[in-house]
Amino acid sequence: MNNNSCIRQQADIKQIGRCKDRITAINGTFDYISNGLELAGNNVRLKILFLLYEEKQLCVCDLSDILGMTISAVSQHLRKLKDRKIIKTERRAQIIFNSLTKEYEEMLLPFFKILDENK
Amino acid sequence: MNNNSCIRQQADIKQIGRCKDRITAINGTFDYISNGLELAGNNVRLKILFLLYEEKQLCVCDLSDILGMTISAVSQHLRKLKDRKIIKTERRAQIIFNSLTKEYEEMLLPFFKILDENK
DNA sequence: CGCGTATTTAAGCAACTACTTAAATACAAA
DNA sequence: TTTGTATTTAAGTAGTTGCTTAAATACGCG
């Protein structure tokens, strides 16, 4: 890359350097946050996460009923969320309950609050 | 859909109904939030947004330099962000400066704070 | 006006996403 | 152990994403 036009006459070299350094320094934090946002950015999954926040725990069947989607489709969303430690599961008899992990519940709280206010 | 197994013996019908209603009621808010999160969930765009938050305004060239990506690639990210009113632009002489819209700056502030703390 | 810098757009492509359907597992309870 | 309910997984597919390269615009300034 790095070809092409825009051979800038004026560029704040100091600013560019400072920004580069900052981005590199907190690269891990970017990964951590986009790890969560990437998944929460999907409309269906945001609903799943909000529902888990409100109801504390739900099984794949509940979510399937509520969202009007196949169990399989919901299950595959839950798997992604679980793989990234955004939710956790707990079996009780035949039913597997899903709930938010504390860490990501906290991270997404500002959005749940916005959703709560619009009830 | 709605075929298949999971002919649940026990399901909290009231809970299902309540959740359905709630989801429908705030459907617009879900759209609003996932509108923002969908785009912020991309690692590159999250960086762009954070940089705009920190520096107030940057042109496509600056971002290209900082992120080590082609101008074209960055430009296409900026377009998406602009289409969804997450950023706005302002021309000054030959350079077009990008900055966050107030609305989404506020919405994403919690994440910028987390990133700020990890400097 | 026409030149040069800055920026956007178009076309193409490999990789990824969200779903579908059908089959496989998991496991509690009889 | 077998049965039945609950859940996950595999394979396939249409649509989307993020980039590349090359070409097109936009517009300030001499």
C-alpha cells in the first residue's frame, strides 16, 4: 500500500507520530472492545444480550420463541457469544441457561440503560 | 421456521410474552444502537472513531498515515460512518476534515473512556 | 481557465456472515 | 439401557464486508 496521491504539503508530523504511538500502545484494548462490539453490533445478538440482561437467564428455546427464529439460528449466535466469553451457560436438568458474563455486562451496560429508558 | 424439536414441557409463557412485547416496543432503539455498534465493532473503524475523539478532527490522509492503510480503504470506512451520521465533514481549503457527530460521540463515550484509561 | 493536490468512487475478489435444512449429540428420567 | 426432550453441529448458500487497483471527481490557486 502507501502509493497514490495525497503527497500532502502540510501535515502535522508530530500529530501523526503521537497518534501512531497511542494506537500501538493500546492495541490490546482495541481488540478487547471490538471483540465485544463486533458481536453486539448485530441486531439479533444485541436483542439476545439485552434479553439476558433483563431476564438474567434464558434458554435457547425461550430466545427462539421470543425472537421468532429457528432454534438452530439462535444456537449459533449463542455459540459465538460464548466463544468470546460474552455469555456463559449453566445446565439445570435438561435445560441449558444462558447468562451474561459480569465483565461484558458491565461493558455493555450503557447501552442497556439507553434501551431501558426507551421502554 | 419454527419447526423441529424442543416442544418444551415447561416454558414460562408469561415471560415469553412479556419479552416479545418489550422487544417490539423498543425495536427502533435497537436499530439506533446497532446502527452505531455495527460500525464501531470493526477494529479499524473503532480506531478511526477513537482518533477523531482524541484529535477532534482529521483528514483521510492523516488517518491513512496513522493506520498504515491506503487512502482509498480509509475513505470507504469514512463514507460508511458518514452515511450513518456517526461522523460529519467540513472542508477547509483543499482538505476535508472529519469529526464525530455529537450524538454518537456521546453514545460511544463509555468506550473512549475505557481506551483513555489504558493509555 | 487549467494544473496539481486531495479525495471519492467503481469494479472485482477473497473471506466472512447469517441463515436453512438435516443429522448428530447430550443427558434426565423411566 | 432405552426413550424423548433439549441442544448443538455440519454442510450448503445467498448476501455482505473490507480490501485492492485504477479511474474519476472536487476544488483552491496561480
